[in-house]
Amino acid sequence: MQVSSRNTEKPSLEEKVAKLFFFGFQGTSSDDLDAIGRSAIELGVGGVILYGHNIESKEQVRRLLEYFKCKDRNILCAIDQEGGRVQRLSSKNGFSDYPSALELGQDPRLFAKISDMARDMRYVGVNMDFAPVVDVHKNSCPVIGALSRGFSADPKEIFDNAYEFMLRMSQFAILTSLKHFPGHGSSREDSHKNVTDITETWSEEELIPYKKMAQLKDRGDAPLLVKAHVIMTSHVINKNISGLPVTLSPEWIKGVLQQKIGYRGVVVSDDLMMRALDDFSTEEKIVSALRAGCTMLIISNYKTKDPITPEYGIEVVMRAMQDGRIPIGVIDQNYKLVMNIVKVLRQADESYNIAHISDKNPQIEGFYNNPEL
């Protein structure tokens, strides 16, 4: 597949489809990128996501992401950087260790550390963080509570802490993504490993953080980049609403998140390669997620011998449009949503650069100011 005319005023349909994907890849530099990393650049995907195997040091990550951005100034360079047990950037690879969400919820003074974390992320070129977690904290949950990934058991406190986290990130022009809609904190299983049913454990109060975040569009004092946040879906199942995992369920995404809550922004899937979705083929997952209301899809290719390529992802969507499973209008709308957050992110980046231009510090120079771009 050859995609041309990228970044023109009239992108092709293939280019629009490419912008709806995040891909994980192998490699730590422009010299050792695998075929997926190279295809991601050539085809103009919406974003790449870094994992531990892509990270060796600050300067190495900075050079790697500068390479991606020199090839496509609109690319989203994302990472899971929550703090605590989930931090790709840590003391193990030349960064610092940062507090967990639970620690932040217990001691708000620690949010100063999140500013430090955001500063490090900006320095290396990360412009999107798949955080904060807005799941309720329950010790019985093996993947949230047991790992201290939730701020609190109180949904209202969760919102307050999540907003502070997002605010700190926005001050360094980093886009954030709330997760894991509609709430993973009450689960008794780990959706990375198993089908995860929350039918008997989930409560509607777990939606409170999402409702409050959806209302930010009307809040005058909220920074534009905070208002432009993304929401990530989980793969949990709640049979009271739908028998499908949330990521593949129009009842959840269109019915609850968009219609009931009123959220109108970007919806990104959690990784489509997680074991909770093993009952579905790759094509079924991609098509069903877009039909359900997801705007963007994450394909991590993490620890797999059979990676999913950008070419295949794009071809699946193109085929689904040709046979009527996905209306072209869905792709057009999703593309507009993606490019809107890119626009807001660029504005935030430029504002940051202007505010700090007198510092003459390479650690805070934005990549968008590079004259080669």
C-alpha cells in the first residue's frame, strides 16, 4: 500500500484511516526501527506508543521521538506514564521514580513530582500520556487497587486528583487520556490476561469522573488542552448493558459515554491485543471498535510473535468501508476529531515555547520550533 500526499489540505481516505491508529514497534533509534516503526512513519499513522523495550536513556528517547516528529510533525508520541507501578520512564532507564496515583490521593503535596515527571516527558518529546487512571481504588482489583493505580475510593476525589494531574501535564503541553471507561477498579480480573466481567461488581458512581470531565468544555478556567482530553475504553464486560466488551460495544460508547454523559471528544481503545479480546479476530476487533464509537485504536504489538502491521490495519478498515460495515462518514468524523486534538496540542506547544523562549534551555525547546520541520 502506498499512501501519498500526507499532510496536504485534502488527505486521501487511506491517510485519514491511518490517523486512527496507534502502533507499538520494536527499536530504540532511527537505525534499528522494525518494519512496523518504519511503516508507521511512511503511512502517517496517528500515533506511536513507547514501551520499556524502546527506552534506554533520556537522550536516546529524545533522538528517537525527534526522528518521528521530523518525519511527521502531527504524530502523537504516547506512553503509559502514570507513576508508581506503571511508569515506562523510571530510574531503571535514566529518569526518576514518580509517586503512584494512590500516593497522590493521600498526599496532594506530591503533585509537585508530577510536574517533574511532565518536564521529563516534554524533554524527551512525549506529547501524550495515557493517564490518569480514574478507576475507583479497591484492594480486591488485581490490576488497579492492588497496584495502587487509583487515586481514591471516592469518585469525586478521583475527579479532583485527575484534574490536578491533567493540569500539571497541560503546563508542559502534554495531552492526557482518562482511563479505563466505564471503570475497571471494581473488577476481580485483569483484562490484560482474561475476559473480565464486572456485571456483579460495577456501580454507576464509577461514571462520576467521566461526567465531570465531560462538563469541562463549559468550564472557563480549564486550559484548552485539559478540555481536549481523551477517554480510553476498557475491555470489561457488564451484561446489564451489553454482552460485548466495552471497547466493542455501541451501547456503552455511543449510548452511555456519548449520549447519556454527553462526551464529544476522542475515544481511544485500550490495546486491542489484550487477552480479554481473544475471542475476536483482529479484523473483528478493529471493525467492531470503530462501529461501536471508538475514534482511535491502540495496537501495541507488545511481546508478540505475530505483530499487526499498519498496512493490515488500514486495509481492514478500507475493506470494511467498501462492503458497508463502516460508513465513510465515520472515518471522516474520526479524522476531524483526531486532527482537532493535534491542533490544540500544537497551540499548547507553541504557547509553551513562547512563554519559555527567554530560558534558552534545550530541555524545554519544542520540537515544533525546529526549522527542519
